[in-house]
Amino acid sequence: MSMLTPQGMGRQYRIKGNKYPRMRRPRRRGRLAVGLVASVAALGVVGWGTLQLIDVFTGGDKATAAGPKSGCPTKATPSASAGTGTGAAVKPGQITVNVLNATPRSGLAKTTADELKKRGFKIGDVGNATKEYDKKVDGAGILLGPASSLNTSLPVLATQLTTAERRTDAARKGTDLDLILGNRFKNLTTKADADKALARLAKPQPTPASSKQTC
């Protein structure tokens, strides 16, 4: 064995002449794999951050346009539309009104009933208010009807006296309404304004809803 032959290499690596064995370092495949994974992760983080910035500056319009994710239940809670579309199915000609005078002024119930009749309402009883209300109504008036009239006929009559207080009585039978004239009553709402209010009632407005994703 030559003195130039590294110890332990035997005959296979015996150096002869001017040829020497090539000593290669073992490939570090483990480090290469780790570096590759780290690079991919870094690119993913950068890409996610870029999408977040885009979403911030665009206000999330794309996400909104896409709607809720598939399979994600959405609960919608309708909100009340005050004064719009509540009495669309009821017309003045279908409502019978009892006009009652709770003031000391004579003839007030009759003149008011005549005006309501001209505006298309049916007129029932005309006279003085009962003891429960006589000379005890400080406002312009009270609109009184059964519980079922709250969102049907009562809003329609309210267009004729917008300053009147609305009340319902669960024990009241029938469909007639009472218009009880109070101390501050002067006149009905002008016919032009009343007609505009009736038109708004007859044209239901879309009801907004608030959606909540639960997933």
C-alpha cells in the first residue's frame, strides 16, 4: 500500500501513478428540503398579506358581491317600515267611522263626519263622546279600533288626522273605528296631504333586512 493511500480505503482507493480519488462532500438533502418548504411558506404569507391589503382598500366589495358562503345559513330579521304599505289592502270606502265629539263645541262631530264622507269613508254613529272621553281628550283626537285594525284600517283613518293618538281595544268587537275629537282639534288634515299619505300606504315599500352569518 502506498503511503499516499488514505488509511482504511483498501485496494479500491489505492492511489497509483498520478491519479487521485475524488473526495465529494455528501449532499445535504435535508437542508435543501427545509429551505424549499420555508420559501414556499414565505411566499404564501406574502400573498395572503397582499390579498388582505387589497380587501382593505377596496372595502371588501368582491366578498359582498359573492354573498354568503355555500352551505352557510343566513338569518334575516325584517325591520318595520313605519307608515308605508301597512294599510295598502284597505280603502276608505271599506271603513266605517263613528265620529264622536268630546269637546264643548256643538256641531263639531257632524261637520267632521260630512267631510270624511266626502273623502270616501263610511259614516256610522255621529254624536257626543261617552263619559269615558267626554271633555277628557286634551289633544286633537283619538282614533280607537279593535286590535285587528292596528296595521290595517287604523293607519288609513290616521291619514285624515295625523295628529290624533291611535289606540286599540282587544275586547272591542267588529271592525268600526271611532274618531273622538279632542279639545285641540281644529280641522282634518288637508285633503291634498291626506291623499298623499294614502298613496304612500297603497304603495308598499321594500322592507330591509339585516343578515347574520352563523358560520
